[in-house]
Amino acid sequence: MDKIEVTWSYAIRIWWSLAWRVVVFGGLASFLLGLLIGAIGAATGVQTDVIQTWGEIGGMLVSIPVGIWVVKVILTRDFPKYRLLLVPSLESRIENRLNKQTTENREADNHGQ
């Protein structure tokens, strides 16, 4: 697997790919949730400042899953000259290999009895 040097140009492209999606989709989700909270609050006679507070809290909370979704989208996206890829760390590969050997040894001991 070829490795690409992490440059400022790549960092800016990846950041922009994340940023615009978070702003657009997070803003849209926050707006829709705020609209829903406002409509329910107004229909039930809740005070305006309480509706506003709950709308702000809801907008902040909805941005969390939207942000996570955006990261997942970016991790599965093919960019024109590259793609982001998660690979196991050296520690993880060693741990997996040791676990596999331990399992194989136990199976061999069980078959030998």
C-alpha cells in the first residue's frame, strides 16, 4: 500500500470536506429540530424564552450525531487522488496475533486430550 505524505493541502481539503457538511447538515438538522420544538412549545403554551432555550439545547445535541455521521461519510468517501483509511495499529496487530495463537494452542490442547 502506497503512503501519501500528510501535507497542509491534504489537511485543508479533508477539513473542508468535514466542515461544510457539518455546517450544512448540522444547521439543517438544528433548524428542523428548533422548528419542531417551537411548534410544540407554542401549541402547548410554553413561554417563548423556555422554547428558545430548549431549541438551543436541542440544536447543540443534534449536532453531535450529525457530526459523527459526517466523519463516517468522509471515511467511506473516495477523494479524487486519495481515500482516508483506518488501519490497525502495530499494538493491535500484535495483540490479535497473540490472541489467535493462544486460541490455536487451546484448541490443539483440547484435541490432544
